[in-house]
Amino acid sequence: MKKMLIQNEDFSLWQVTAAEELKEIIRFVLSVNYKHHLEENFPVEELEVLFSEDLKGVNDSVYYVIYDSAGEMVGTIKSQRWDSKVRLCIEKDFDIDLHSLVKSQSVEPQDVFHIGRFAIDQEKFAENRALKRYRIAFLKMLLLQALKPVCQGNGFKLVLCECDEKLYVGLKRMGMNVKPIGESKVYMGSRTIPVYSNNLGIQSFVQQNNHLCYV
């Protein structure tokens, strides 16, 4: 299912939960990462691996996609609520013992969220003059949509993600209290750090940027 959240003459933001949309989203993420960091095409087999991973958690995931006025993807992000059964990529690829982390943070498994498939095609801003003014807004808009569930309701919640070194610095500058939970490694084309935060650590960012839900 696709649900439009925002639309204007320059772009539209959609919430996506349909499995048939996954492969195109993952293709976009891989293409952007490999093109930006390695200036090469991504391995086709990696698309199938990531697609298989996402299918396992699709019922607990929500994707957000920004399209330009021509209907082409500009940015994506995924928010997945952990069910304690599906093995997240942060566990598999970064050897993170998530069960131990959850126990140490005194949080229930259903209150753990994983943010992934985050990509923005920077070339679109060069190709489309109308989009240039949204460069930072798109980044914040996607993060906001993915992080809002972490700040909703009562109780303590945990959020995890893998972010490249540049994004890690950017998250800090935007006021998010994110902390590394493992060693960095080259992942999907760039040096990537596994990090975590909680609803208190991201609350300020969400409150300050909530107006972007109504652009």
C-alpha cells in the first residue's frame, strides 16, 4: 500500500508498506550508495540478498519515499519495529548482540526500532533546479518520518541504525545523541558505523523539525 503524506509542485512524500515496492527501493539505495562512494555499479547479487532480508521484516516495516515531479525517486528511508525474531542487518553485518543490548538498556523488544535503507540521490539536486532548496529539508524530512514512532506513546524506546561517517557527524550536529555500539566497516560502499540512541536522545530533533510534516 502507498499513502501520500505530502505533495507540492516539486516533490511528493509517500509512506510505503507494500512488498512489491521493496525491490525498487533497495535498487535505488544500492545505486545511490555505490555511485556516490565508489563510482561504480552495485553487484546484482547484493540486491537479491537485501531484498530477501527486507521481505522477512516487511510486516513490521514502513518505508518513506520522496519522488520528484517526474515520479523518480529522490530519497528513501525505512523504520522497522523489531519483533525479536527477525535478525536485523545490524546484528548480522556488524556482529551486534542485540538481545544483550536490549537487556542492558532495560527496554522491551517491541520498543526497539531499526532505521535503514536511508539514501538521497544528490545528483537530483544538480539536475533539477527546483529541488535545490530542499537539499537539507529532504534529509530532515525522511529522518523525521522514520523517527516519529520512537517518540510516540509512553515508556523508554531504543533506536538503532547504521550510518556512514559523514552522516554520523551530521546527526550529532542536528542535536541527536547517537552512540557507536560496534566497530565501523565498509558497508554498501562506505565506511559505516553501527549506532544507537533512544527516544530522549532524538526528542529534540523531532520537536524542532515537526513542522516538516506539513510542508
